[in-house]
Amino acid sequence: MLEVPAEAYRKVRHTLRYLLGNLFDFDPAKHSVSSGELSELDRYILHRLDQVSRGVMQAYEEYCFRDAASALTDFCNLELSSFYLDACKDKLYTVAHNAPEVRAIQTAMWRILHSLAVLVAPILSFTAEEAWAEMRRMLKEELRSSERLPESVFLARFPAHGEEIIPWSDDLDKRWQALLEIRQRVNKAIEEKRAAGALGSSLQAMVRLKGGARELLEGYKSRWPEILIVSQVEVIPDGSELSIEVSKADGKKCARCWRYLPEVGSRKDYPELCSRCASQM
């Protein structure tokens, strides 16, 4: 009878721990970047956080605590763990810790952590307070109040809202809905290959996107591997209806980023790494 709420609690707690763990070297006052410096992926997840936050706060006002808990659990499960945090692992684990793209991800993570801690506090009081205490330990004493981290999470304000906080637009929203629809179709095709024993993890996959909207496919050509969490993506926008093909990626597995790329082994000094990972050594 308690298995479902217990699993939901573990998911929220593990999400908070994961965010804290990836912010170990992040000083919000020193390393945060502006919203304009965030990637579209970072801004997308913060936009979704804003939407979820509005719904959770409305649920609290109406004393619908079950609805609030479900919204927070679904956000941690379906949008953070299954998408954003997974997509960010490549940069977090393989790019220099002080690189601009890493600091942008950490900025988004800090905002997510701050909002989640405040939003779960009414229903997971001790867990939220523990996370808040860890956040405060990350800041210097003189910065705690200026960073809006009072002594207790129960003294903090609920997240602010508005497009001026996270720049977003209807065009971006439509674009990302289209991107995520393609991602859903790719995930289904990958799962079919895995079920047939042709693939293991998604990083073993090479995805061919043929047809579809040229602007969408080519505009995100360099970012498709990150969005789809695969090693290689080939884009062929020939004007036909979008078709998706999944096959095993060419090349060897990079020992550092785990992507499969033809270039792995081309560097004599780092024969087990791809060129990007070798450049980070």
C-alpha cells in the first residue's frame, strides 16, 4: 500500500541529491550566468519548471496536496531524470568544470534545486530542510541572505514567475514541442532495437532523420545527439515526410564520454578517446 508513495519520495530525494552533487564546485554568486547565456535546453527546462511551479502553487492554495505531489514527482521523473539531467551528463562529466556551457547547466541546476526545495517543503518537510542546509553550506556566510537562502527553507519565498525571468516565446515553445515529438519517436525506435538485441544503451545508436521540416532538422543539427542522447545523428531534410532510422553507431566507444565515434583511436597520445575528450586532457 505504501510502495507507490515511498517510490515517489525516493525519486524526489534522489533528484535533490543528484542536483546537489553536481553543484559541488558551484558558487551561485560567482559562477551564475545570465538567462541570455543559457542554452535553449537550459531555458526549456526552466520554462517547464516555471509551468510546474505555477500548478503546484495553485494546488497548495486549493489544498490539493496529492495533485501537488504528483506534479512534482512527474517533473522529477519524466522531465529531469529521463531527459534534462541525462542529456547534461555528457557535458558535466567530460567538459572542463569551469567551461561556460558547464556553468550554464549548473546555473539552471541551482535554480531548479532552489525551486524544488521550496516547492516540496510543505509535503516533504525534513527532506527539503536537509537539502536547504546543504545549499547554505555551499555559500559563504555573508552571501547566504543575498542569495535568498534564509536560515530555513520555511522562511524562503515561493519561486517568482514571468517571462522576464526565463526568456521564452510561443515560437520557441512550438519548436521544442516538435523537437520532443521527434525525440519520443526516436526513443520508441531505439527501444524496438534494444528489444531485438541489436542495441544496448542509446549511446550505441546512430539515428538518421530523413525528411521533415528542413529548418527544424538543420537548425539543431549539432545539438541532435545531445537532445536524443545518442552518439551520432545524420540529417537528410529532403522535403518528404519525416522518417526515422536507427542503427548501430560506427566507430569505437570513447572511454571517457562513452560515445561511439569513428575518430576514437585517431590520437596516438590518447588512443582510447575521441578528439573532444582528448582535447580536455
